[in-house]
Amino acid sequence: MKYAIITGSSKGLGESIAKLFLESGVHVVGLSRSNNDYLSVIAKENNAIFKHIPCDLEKIESLEQVCEEVADIVFSEETNTIYLVNNAGVVEPVKQSMHIQANELKSHVHINTIAPMVLTNYFLDKATEKEIPLICAIVTSGAAESPMYGWSAYCTTKASMNMYTKTVALEQEELKTDHKIIAFSPGIMDTEMQKKIRSSTKSEFLQLETFQGYKENNLLKSTELVGGVLIDILVDTDINSGKIYNVKDYL
Ligand SMILES: NC(=O)c1ccc[n+]([C@@H]2O[C@H](COP(=O)([O-])OP(=O)(O)OC[C@H]3O[C@@H](n4cnc5c(N)ncnc54)[C@H](OP(=O)(O)O)[C@@H]3O)[C@@H](O)[C@H]2O)c1
């Protein structure tokens, strides 16, 4: 029996990853603030389990309790593999760094950096104790490697997750565990996040017209297509732990 823990399963890429896992018979625990009834229907059709645990990843102080709740579900006698997909993310605040307030930064870093680290650290420890392999993905972005005017928070948190991925992979390799961790850059997709990007102003985000053009010219990929690539990578026994995978190498 396999379980996938997916953050940000309510919409966008996370919803598609959850759907595709359920369709392949993998049970899913979704973490997000809002639920997604459609995933319960998909689970039923595929004799799989979908459990939503309401969770605000900004609230770091409650994350340990959330982890324990998830662990009670996924670490069963029959479980032989656990996938953890740290997908939830926010792009805001989008503006020049000198106009960003401390509170905005705190919220952004909690969601994009601290929450995925807390979840990954917790499940690595627990999976080691239970002797079940953990296959972990962190959804990163091309912005981790290219500075973008107005995205200082986002570029920084995504870059930090790339380095976290490489560091954890190095540790797990030294420890000779079966756990694997990768980062995955999904390219530009047609989601709420892109809508938010297009609703910024040019003074906040210099590349606004380029991103508006991506939508107008149908260049945004579907989340199902991208989610399928990620799942193929995760279920591959030759997964290269520590690697920053990029969807453009597969599509
Ligand atoms: N879209 C793109 O073009 C693009 C490009 C590169 C990288 N990415 C990355 O891909 C990932 C998915 O992005 P997306 O485009 O699918 O985004 P999206 O459509 O905006 O969905 C974001 C997901 O994250 C969850 N989330 C946000 N804040 C949360 C919080 N405080 N607590 C719990 N969950 C929270 C949302 O759930 P709730 O609102 O229900 O809480 C939602 O399910 C992100 O890591 C993003 O950085 C996206």
C-alpha cells in the first residue's frame, strides 16, 4: 500500500498530482486550507482513500500536530512507500524589496520554506523509525536560479529549497537510507498563481507583459501534463536523489 502526502492539494498543480496518484491506486492525504470535493469522487472511483486535513502552512506552531495526524493515517502495517510532495507555495509579496514589510516576508517564508522543511524533516525521521522508504519532492521554480524584478521573496525561498534538497540528499546518502529527495521545476502552468502574477502592476513586476503574453499565446502548460511528469519521476526506481529536475527536459 502506498500513500502520497501532498501540500496544496485543493487546486492547481497539487490537485492534479493528487488526482493522478489516486487514479494509479495511491492513497492521498491532502494538506491545504480549503478542501476539494472532486478528489473524493476520484478516490471513490478508483477504490482509493482521499483524506483532506485542513491546514494553514503559515501557522508553523501547529504543524507538528498536523504531522502527527497525517502520520497516524499513512504509517500503517501495510504501507510500503510514502511520497511527500511539498507543492503549496505563494508568489506574494510581488513588489520591490524595499517596499516589503516584515510581516509579509514572515508569512511568505513560513509557507514556501519553513513548512516544507518541517514536514520533510518530520517524515524523514518517522519513516526511518518505521523503516519505510520516503520519496520526497519539493516543487521549486525557474525563479530559484534567475533573479526576477519584484520577486525577491519568491526567488529567495525557491533557491533555498533547492539547496535544502541537495543538503538533505547528501545526508541521506551518507546515512545509507532508502529515502530520496528531489526538487522539481514545473515551468509555467495555467493556475491561480499565474492569475495573481498577471494582476500585479508593471511597477511591481517588470515582466508583467511577458507573463500576460504567456496566457494570451497559450504558452501555459496544463497542470495534469506537468503533474504526470512529476509522478513518472517519483515512481522511477532510478530517481536521482538531490537532483533539481526540470519539466522542460521531459516535454
Ligand atoms: N503556476 C506556475 O506557473 C508555477 C511556476 C513555477 C513554480 N510553481 C510552483 O508550483 C507550486 C504550485 O503552484 P500553483 O500554480 O498550482 O499554485 P496555486 O494554483 O496558487 O495553488 C496553490 C496551492 O497552495 C495552497 N496554499 C497556499 N497557501 C497556503 C497556506 N497558507 N496553507 C496551506 N496551503 C496553502 C493552496 O491551497 P489553499 O488556498 O486551499 O490553502 C493551493 O492548493 C508552487 O510551489 C509554485 O511556486 C508554479
